[in-house]
Amino acid sequence: MKRYRSRINSLLAILTLFLFLSSAATGTDYRAPDSVEGATTISAEQAKALSDQGVVFIDVRNPRLYARRHIPGANHLDLMNSFTKESLEAVVGYEEPLVIYCSGVKCSRSSRSTAFAVSWGFKRVHYFRGGIVDWKKAGYPVETSDP
């Protein structure tokens, strides 16, 4: 009986998390947090300057959105499938600057990924809250990936 109750509680927790994430992702009122503790929030202009300096960019959107358009040279680490401490370590050192972005202020992936990176010990994490939307709005170039 105890094992059965534990499984039910686990399933309820997963269902609750799924419903929360689904409503956050689809709700029109969702706004990404202005900042993430331990990271520096940057604008499109600051992101462009960092890109011009060769700073590592991490796109945490799904593969379809990344293929459609992304910041030139950005590494793709989908938050839901491939964004791990190990995958991040493979592209950037703990003391190196990095920029994490997603689709913009209505996307929670970059804030969550930024919080993970900070918690894993990455020291110079930049949270590009405006993401690809603000990048394009500023008129900066984008790349596409072949399917």
C-alpha cells in the first residue's frame, strides 16, 4: 500500500509540474523574469557586443525553432533534451562568459537555463531575456540550419 501511495504522489507531482509548465508556456500573460540571481541581464545591444567579441551563445529553444533562425554561431542545447551540466561544460569553461537565450520575454527557457548554469558554478552567465525576438527587432543578422 505504501509503495502504491508513493507512486500516486510521484505521478501527481509530475502531472502538476506538467500542467504548470504547459500553462506558463502557452499563457499569454507569462513574462520571463527581469533578472536571474547570479547572472547579468543584457539587452540586444549588449548581446551583439558580446557576440562580436566571440562570447559563447547558447540557444535553449527546441530544434525546430533553432533551425528556423538563431544568432550566428550559437550553440544549440535544447533545455528539454540536451541542456545539462556536462553538455554546457563541453562548449564553455566555468570562468568564460556565456550568453543564454530563447524566444524572448514570453519564453521561460532562458531564465530556467540561466538559473541552472549559475547553480552549476558557471561564473559569467549573461541572461539575454529579449532573446531572438529582440535580436531580430534590432536588425541583427540570423542564421538558419539545414534540416
